[in-house]
Amino acid sequence: MEQTISITVSGLVQGVYYRQSAKEKALELGISGIVKNLPNGNVHILASGTANQLDELVHWCKQGPPHAKVSSVNVETAVPQVFMGFVIERS
């Protein structure tokens, strides 16, 4: 059963290839959705997949790519959505 979650990642997560790495991880896991930078320096991910797929993505988000320094990951349930693939929204 597919579900959608909203993930907000705080810390040093912009300028460290976080969005590109998140896209690669999501595609590897079979997750669809979007990732974008927020004006406050955070990264926001809206992801749809199975509970197991999404759990793995959240686990990855807590570490992120090598140069990221994640201070917090906030996960909320979102209204189920269908996405075509996984895209980076340019800010």
C-alpha cells in the first residue's frame, strides 16, 4: 500500500548535493516524489512509496550525502499523491 510522507531536513544540507543524492536514493528504493531547497536553508522531500521504502529513505535522510551535516529530520504523513518519477525542484 503506497503512502506519501513529507520530510524536512535541517542542518548543513544545501550546497552539499543533498537533493541529487536524495533523488538517487529514492530512485534506487523505487520511491517517487520531489525534493527542493527551502528559503530557510532546509531541504523538503515529498515522497510516495510503501512503508518499508519510506522508512529506508527516512533512515538515509538522517545521514545524507558525505558532506552534509544533518541536525534534524521531521517526518509527517501527507495526503497520498502520485508522482511521475522523482524530480528535483529548482528554487
